[in-house]
Amino acid sequence: MLLLVLGTAAGGGIPQWNCACSGCSGARTHPGRRRRHASLAVRTDDGRWYIVNATPDIGDQIESRPELHPGPGPRRTPVAGLVLTDAELDHTLGIARLREADGLQVITTAPVRQALLDRLHLGDVLAPYTSLTWRQLPPRGAEPLDRDASGLRISGIPVSGKRPRYAADAPDDDAWVVALRLYDPASGATALYAPALAAWPDRFQEAAAEAHCVIVDGTFWDDEEPRRAGISERTATGMGHLPIEGPEGTAERLARLSARCLYTHLNNTNPLVDPAAHQHKRLARLGLEVAYDGMVIDL
């Protein structure tokens, strides 16, 4: 199983265009600190790729990886489709950016699909440009990631009923936000990708316990960070993100796993966006890592 980390930032990226916080200012001064929106690319057995979450940076993310470049035909692309873990704008706006495709396959849960079609009207907007083919992301069991090839199997593990703001009045459903589980029958390798994690349900714990690699929500370092930074009156958990440190934190839980564990989806207020921050040492002592843009994970 081969995974390409295409981005590791929360909404707005780092730096965010209208923000002068220390994280964004530091990224402007030190370009190596820049982070694109959180996304992942997964390779299938036949060399095709699926991109997990279609961010506003998707064009640049594809161009940054030679493995994703088109060719040898003028419009032949190795990008076979998209997998969405939720309906948030920072994970879906990139769908429109791919309108030049002859056709676009999107794999996601039922509530996410309905939000994109009924609230954002993506089907209507893109119909003059390309056709969208929708596949259901199985909430239980698993199915082939690419139906035209054997190998990787996928499933979605519900981790939150949080709806995006543009669908705040949509029906409740625990599959609004899922963790993506990837399993390779050939090698036995399992990866778990959860860029947004509002809770740690039993099914998620079971999947994490058997995984070889776990990449999870690192939006905020602690629960009070959004309030302390002045970006929200809500806490991290109130915004739908378990913090890294603290009573509700994920660090201690991840440290008990045998898997390689990494954080992604960092907010610009998170001290981890500064490579010199002491919080990196805290994670290192626990055997945990912070993913970076361009990282390659071979399982």
C-alpha cells in the first residue's frame, strides 16, 4: 500500500490568506512551513490513484507529485477518482477544480452526497463540463477501492454527526464524518485516515488497534486553543475536533497503539506548525509524528 500525503493543514491552509497569526506569519517568512489543505493519495494495484478529499489546493497537489501527472496520452490521467470523508468545504471545493475530467468518480457516504448535490448543487454546476458518478462508501464491511482492480479495500467508520454550516439544518446522521479504513489483502497492511475526529467510538478504537498506520486529526493542540487564539468562542471539542493534549486528547490513546501514528489537519494556531515548538518533543517522547506535505508512506 502506497500513500502520498498531499497536504496537512486545516481549513484555510498555512498561511491563511487573511491571517497574521504567528503560525501564518512564520509560514510567510519560512516557506518550508507552508502546508496545503489536508489530503491523501492512495495507489491501487494497477497504478491508478484515488485522492482522499478534494481540497481547494487539488490542482497544485496533483502537480506536486509526478506520480499523479497525466500521460502518455494528452488527457490520460492516473487519477481514478475521489474519496470524501465529510462534506466540509475545505474537503470538497476541489471537485469543481477537476471539471476538465471526462468523468469523475466520487466515493462518499449518503449524507455527504446529498449535501453536495442538494445544497452546493455540484451536479447541476458541473453537468455542462463533466459527469459525476457516485459510489457509496460502505459504513460496514468493505469493498474494493477500484472495482476494475483487485487489491485495496475500503470502508468508512462514522466518527461524527457534525454537518457543515451550509447544511446545518440537514437531517441527523452519524455518517456525516467518517474515518477511512484502507486494507491491502495481499500484504495484510491496514491504514486508518481520520482528518476530522470529534469522538473516539469503539469501532474507531478497534480499527486503530489493528492498523499499521493511523493518521488522525491534529487540528488543535489543546481544547482551549481556539478561544485562546481568539478565532472562536468554542473549544476544540465544541468545533468538532478532539485536541491532541488534555483529558479529551488523542496523544495518550495513540501512544498505546502499536501502529505508526501521525497527525494531520493542523490549524494555523497549532504550535506544531512551528518546527521548533517544544510540543514536538512531547510527541516524540510518545512515539508520535506530525505528517508533512510530500510525505510518502509505504506499507
